[in-house]
Amino acid sequence: MASFGATANSMMKLQVKEMGGDIDVDLRFSIRWNDKEADPNDLDAHCTEPDGNEIYFIHKRSAKTGGWLDVDIITPKRGKPSVENIQFKNREKMIKGEYLFRVHQFTYRGGDTGFEAEIEFDNTIYNFNYPYKINPKQYVEVAKVILHDDGHFELIRLLENSNEYVMKQSKEIDQSYSERGISLFKR
């Protein structure tokens, strides 16, 4: 699920700051998990830059763009939300083009609660929610942010609204059974 036009402050943003992440930046991608139930998984924030360079736990900084994974949680602590943060301090240093933001299930340790994500630019926070189990080694694409030649950002949402996705799947299943004369839902 995504919401648009949120205020420029959030709990996730504050948690990133508490963990030493820089939040006073031109572009920020943050993820959070282990905040509702114990979820000991090792989730990783990833960003693929326009030139194919990947920012993630092995390659935390981009010399070309200044992009930086500045918060990286490997072992979540019970009862404490886990966050990761990739930030770009200055859009003037960034390469024009498309930045792909994803979440990777690096180590599955039994947590099935998914994650929340935020993308922030131009004093607006865009929120995303993926409340599903992430399979081992699975990637979930959250969004693309395009940096245009004139310096403005554009968000392209890739993570479907969770509720819309569930309703879409239910309708497709219902239609499939209806075509065979079986009704799953009361009409």
C-alpha cells in the first residue's frame, strides 16, 4: 500500500536518525521491519542506479552519485524496530535517470510480517507497506525514482496497493470458479 503527500516527519524517519542515518538529504529510501511482531529476518535495502551500479550491504557507497547505505541492520533485536537507509545527499551529484529501490530477503529466520518502506524527496514522504512473507532470497520491488534533466524527481510506484492486490486476486479466483459454475462468494 502506498500513501502520498505525508508530512515530512515520520516514526521511521526518526528511527533512522536514531540509528545514525542521515535524513537531511535530497532523496531517502528507508525500510522497517520487526516493529509489530518479532521478525528476526535480515532484510536488505537495495538501490540500482541508472548506470547499473548497485548500492547494498556489500557496496555501501557510490563514488559517482554519493548514494550511501548508512544504516544496515543484520541481526534484529527483539522488541526494537529494525531499519535500513539509503540516502543521496545532493541531487546535483546524482546521475540523471532511473533509480530502482528494492527489498531483499537475505536471511530468512522465520519472520513472516513483511516490511514498510518510505521514499522521501522534496519534503514529501511516500509510504509503502508489504505485509506478506518474503521468501528466502526474494526481491520485492518498491518503486523507481527518476531524476530528470531539469533536476526534479518523479516517483513510479511498483509495489501494488496491498488491499487492491488482494481484492484483484480474489476477483480473479472467483471469476475462474464462476466460469466453471462454482460460486465462492455470496452475490
